[in-house]
Amino acid sequence: MKVGILGGTFDPIHLGHLLMAESARETLDLRQVLFVPAGDPPHKQELPITPACHRQAMVELALAHNPYFQLSSVDLDRSGPHYSTETVQLIQKRYELPPELCYFIIGSDSLQDLPTWHRPAELIKICRLAVARRPGSLPDLTSLEASLPGLSDQLTWVEMPLVGISASDIRARARAGQSIRYQVPDGVGEYIQKHQLYRKIQNKGKFGN
């Protein structure tokens, strides 16, 4: 079976993540998409991150009604920092997935930064890349191919609706007491409000005004 892997801090998970996963699932006919919250993301060592227990709970709420989506705690169950290559290898071993049936889902902005990742040449050998096109971010494939020979052969473009939602903006809106409705699933918004994540939302109504 073909499986997609979508990793991230998910702080919080939002509709953009779900749209990317669903677009990849439909385009590639994936049997399952695994959402992998990062336990200790190496690129955010100096940044405050919501405790993993909250981020995991929000992912579980967001995926609850989609049988094709599943949370994987592979990065939460081990000490960090965690790198994508190691994550993919662990999932492949657990699910007995050959490289041709394993799709690592990223945005086109992440593709541009791929040469700076940990062991990127190994990553593109052990899985395929499902790359969601994002507005204003068109990677230079010529330079990428020069840095990572063989990349183009391992890449599949995924078209997805254009959305301007980001976790950092959601956190900022929550801190300011502004509405985050229609940017996160209802269950996630309720969880953020209940646990006063990012800041106590004092406005009346669901997830702010």
C-alpha cells in the first residue's frame, strides 16, 4: 500500500495541513497519511514550543473523522532532536514499506530548503517526495538538482487549494484574543480555548470573536 508521511511541529495543526494531506492522498491514491508531530524539532531549538502532549492531542482531534489519516508517535516516543530521514526509516521499518510506496509530503517552500536538511541525499533515496505547490514559492529545480542529483526523479507535484493559513499567525491571533475560527478544526479550536494555549482567550464566543 502507498503511504504518505506528513511531519511537522503542528503548533497547532490547522486546515492548511489537512488540505495538503488530502490533496496528496487524492493525487497519489494513498492508502493512508501518517501525521508525525515532532517531539524535538532541530530547527526550532531556541523557540518556545507547546508541550508535545498538547500538540499530539490537537492532531488526534483534527484527524478523528478521517479514516485515511492517522497519527504516528514515532518522533514523540524517542529522544531528540529528530530528523526527517530517521523518521522515514523508522516508519518504513514499522510498516514494511519499500521506497517506491513511501511518500514524504512537503510544501514547495520546504523543497527549496531541502539541501540544508540533515542527510537530504539519503532522504530522496529512501522515499519519494510529494510536493504541494504553494503561491509565491517556486523552487529552482536546476539548482536543487545540482545540489541533490536524482531529486527530480523522486519528486511528484501535488496541486492544492491556495490557502494563506500558518501556525505562527494562528498563535499570534490567539495571543491577541482574535478569532481562529475556520483556520483550525472546531475540536482543535475548542482545545486551544479550554487549555488556554498561546494565551487565555477572553473574548466571548467560540475561539474568539
